[in-house]
Amino acid sequence: MRSFVAIDPPDAVRDALIAVGHRLDPERSRARWVRRESVHLTMRFLGELAEEQVADVQRHLALVREPPVSIHVAGLGFFPGPRAARVLWAGVLSGGVERLADSVSRAISAAGLPPEEKPFRPHITLARASGRATMDRELIRRFRDFSGTEFGDFVSHDLILYSSRLEMRGAVHRELARFRFAAEGRG
């Protein structure tokens, strides 16, 4: 099953992210916008896993001991950049998220999965270009007016293991397990 590890933002942050998407792209250009219920901060994408691998990942994630993580969501950007924009994202600022990502990576490696090849770049994906196209030029032009938008702050107390099934209307995520952060963190 296709799986990933994530942090979910609270409703207020999700609503702010979705609202800016409607203002940025009111006609819903060729971008595929993430549905409100699917907005998340991916800590690690795992890809296709067998059920026994999912069980191993769950056992190792349960051993992660980090304190709750303070997160500030602000700003917008594109991957790989505005000239060839394929993904529109909201920025995530938090030193705790970087430390948590390291702990998650160690847990995933201990579960026998290969290490992530790309460096961790905390962000929340809002939209993707359809097919092989890039984002609509009008959306990119309007982006400048919203690039510094503040979406809110929150403290995350949970790490979530999700399965993800791709459907015509987009990915459908199902929570497989939830891991509460240690109140005291590492000691």
C-alpha cells in the first residue's frame, strides 16, 4: 500500500491555506488543488509497502521520542521554481520539524526501508500541475500578491502514518496509526 508519514495542521490553518488557493486561482486553472481534508505536512513519503513493512514502520515510529513541535506556516513558493512551476507550496518554519524529520528517518531506516535520497524541505503542498504541464502563467503572476501570506501557527502533538490511494478526484488518505509525541522529548 502507498504510504507516508505526516503532521496534520489544525482546521484554522487548513482553512487559511484553502482560502488563498481560491483567491489565487478562482477559475481553477489546469492546476490540481489539494482537497481540504488532504492538506498535510509530509514528514516522509514511503511509497508502496507490503503489509508486513507497514507493521514494521508502525513499531519503529512508536519508538520516536520527540517533544511536541511548534510550527509556523507562512509564504508560498513553487517547485522547482516559478519558471517551470509544477508544485505550489506553503512554507513551514520550525526547527523542531527538522529534528523530528531526522528521528522519523532513523525509525524508517530501522524498519528496513532505504534512506530518503532528497533532503527534507518542510512544506505543505497546495496544488500540482496537471500531467506534464507547468502551472498556468496567470496563476504564477497572481502568486506575487500572495507570496508573503501568513497562514498561522500551531503545535503538533501527533505524527500520523497514512495510506494513500490515487483516484480520479485525487489522492484519498486513510489514517493507519497515530503516534503521540513524548511530553518530555529526548532526555
